[in-house]
Amino acid sequence: MAAFDFATETTRAARRPVTQALGLTMISQLYTTWRNRRAFYRLGEMTDSELRDIGLTRADLHVAVAQPFGIDPTTRLRSIVESRAEQL
């Protein structure tokens, strides 16, 4: 085995844990986004007065749900509420 072959094998072996960690991180983020989206849909079942109590409107829900599926809608809701609080 030449030194070049050994270096190539070492590099591949060193990348394996990093690749596995990235894969697990992506799966974890996807699961969190899915779980938050389920909770977000429960907000749609609330009445307008209940939404008002937590500082949201039905229009806020429509804006946040327009995000692509991989994007967590709760982060958009958080930014809407924070910007509204800054205006007060």
C-alpha cells in the first residue's frame, strides 16, 4: 500500500462520523419542524379570542402557514409577535 492510498483511506474514515452526525442533525431538525407544524395546526382550531389572548390573529396564522414545508412556521409566528411587541 502506498502512502497516498493510506492517506485516502484515513480521510474517508475520518469523514464517516461527521457524515453520521450531520445526518442525525438533519433528521432531528426535520422531526422538530414536523412536531412544531402539528402544534401550529392546533392553533388554527382556537377561537379568535383565544388567539388574541396569546397575541396572535388569524391573519398571522395564514402568513406563517405560507412557509415551505421544511421551514418551521412557529419561527415566523415568533418574529411576527416580536415585531408587534417592538411597535408598542
